[in-house]
Amino acid sequence: MSSRDVKRASRLYRGFREEAPQRAKRIAYPVPRAVAVMGHVEFIGYVTTHRGKAHLYIHEFAPGSRPAMAAGPGRNQLYLVGGRYRVTSRGIVDRDASGKEVHARSRYRVLTR
């Protein structure tokens, strides 16, 4: 793990989570040579903390920005492959073919209890 990688990951973490990371961890992660493509990802939902509070985020991918979801042959191997997006301090940001930021029309509704 290069110090440049750690600095870039730290900067992304700090921008998105609005706090300094507590530690960096080296992860040995085997990448399979072949995966099974399951389909395209329409949206992704995740929970993260900002200022000590948990927040739910739902990102709907714009057409053309959607990554493929692929599974590796091992246990717990799920990947997002391709797509036109960047992960920034604002979260996932979709791009068009020329690199310009685009937004998806909301097609889904999240029901909460």
C-alpha cells in the first residue's frame, strides 16, 4: 500500500464522512479472473455516519452510468463493474460519456417505518 493511496483514501473519507479516519488498514483481497454478471445496478442504498449520526443514502444511477453487478466464484465476492460514475465527497456522482455530471430521474420510492 503506497502512502499516495493512503492519502487519497484518507482525503475521500474525510470529505465524505466529515471527519478524519481513525486508521488505515491493508486488506489482502483476491480479485477473481472471472465473474458472473448478474445484471445492472439501478440504485444502491447504504448507511453511513456523519457527525456521529447514522444516515441512509439511496443513489439512483442515471441511464448510461449504471455499473454491472457481478459475483465472483468465492464466498462474499460481489463487485460493481464499469459504469460512468465517480465517488466524491458528495457520494456517488454519475457522469455522461463526455464526463459531465448527470442526474437520474427518480423512479423508485423508499418506504420507511
